[in-house]
Amino acid sequence: MQQRLIAVVAGLALAATAGAAEAKDWKKVKIATEGAYEPWNFTNAQGKLEGFEVDLANDLCKRMKVECEIVAQDWDGIIPSLTAGKYDVIIAGMSITAKRKEVIDFSVPYAQTPAMLAVLKSSPLAKIPTDKNYDLDKNKAEAEKQVEKLKAALKGKVIGAQVSTTHANFLEAYFKGIVDIRTYKTTEQHDLDLTAGRIDGAYASIGYWKPLLAKPAGKDLVTVGPTFTGGPFGAGVGAGIRKADADLKKMFDGAITAAAKDGTVKKLSMKWFKFDITPEQ
């Protein structure tokens, strides 16, 4: 999935770079978010965007002294629309990965949340014991031992993830041929299938599962197994920016670093996730 995304946007990137080669006087910044990844970003009952990243984006714009416009964009078109110049920045729970960095640039990370599997409480898979986090870069051998255990437990099962995400990439890299991988346009769609028993489990970040499981909509679900970082999951979540806009990247780097240092990221984390997702600085 990721490879197809890269192929689609590669041609657009060249044209976008040519049009944005000169440094701009950034007085207004247009930011895209998905609007369907609660509590990171979502559209409320009144049709207004809100969530952790909406609050963070507004804070960053104040720090940079720029006017901020936040718009919703479907996930599967979010990178092509950036390179085509539809907006200036992506703040949408997007992990910083090597594949994505072939096409766009990223700010320093503003969040770090491990990936975890969720299943129905009534499923035999609910008996998989929870475990600590394993980093697929720093402790690859140890982490891959845990993957092998999961392969045995999940063999023949149907496991979902949102399309063109690091979670889908993780399944493709480690579970292809072991499980039936089912991808979805939004996380909400895989939640519906998981709750209805049409799939056996789904991968997403702890920052997505924990708030969901605390609500009535997640009452039938439980997270199991170890969590994972590194490898296909990249180096944290950052703001996506066109490669040509190095000046804008510098502005966001400074604002994000300041927001992490003064505790703003932690404050917003506690508001929306009930735990701190500030990355290590």
C-alpha cells in the first residue's frame, strides 16, 4: 500500500517543488488533518474539527505568529494533496518513516505512541497476555521474537488496519501469508468490523485505543500482546511539510521543541489521551 502511495505522489512532488523553491513570507499557514482519528483529530457533532492535533496546531501557529487555517482531508489523499499545493502542512497522526521522507519532509516529532493489537473481549485472542514495548530498531532481535509468538497466535486470523499507515505496513512486513490482512479507509471502519466480529483484531496506536476503550463504543474491546515501536513504525509522529519549504520546517521545528519543553504537549496529551505522549527530546 505504501509503495503505491509513493508512486502516485512522486510525480506530483517534482511539480510542487518547482513552484515552492523560493522562501516565503509565512503569514498564513494552511494545515490539513484527517478529521476521523479521534482523539488525535476528529469532526464533532457540530461539524467542527477538534482533538489533540487541532489544539496543538493552533498553539504552534500562535508561537510562530502566523494565521492558522485547519482543513479536513481524507487520509488516502493527504500526501498527494500536500505535494500538489492544496495546503502547506499535514498534522494528522502521521508517523515519520523513511518511505514517506522520500516524498516529503517532516518536523521534529511531537508525539510517540506505540502500536498495539485490539480484539473482542469474547475472542479466544483476548487471552494473549499483555506485555511491555519492543523497539524494532533498538532491540530488533528481541522484538522479532515477540512477533514470532504473535504469528503463532494469529495464524489464519483476519487482522485489520487503516490503509497506507505504519500499522498496515507492519502487518505487510511481518504477517503477510500468516494472517488475512484487511485494510480500511478509516479507523472507524475497522472498529465497526471488529466489534461486529467480521475481523479478529486490528492494529492501531495506543493513543487511539486507550481513549476508545474508555468509551461505550469500545466496551467490547480489549488490547492484548506487546506494543511495538521503531521499524515500520518510524521515528514518532511529526508534521509533514514539502521538501522545498525548509523555512517552514524550521519554524515548526522551533515551535514544537518549545511546546514540548514548556509542557504544552504534555498538557494537551493529558487532556485528550489521559497519558503523556511527548516524545523523548
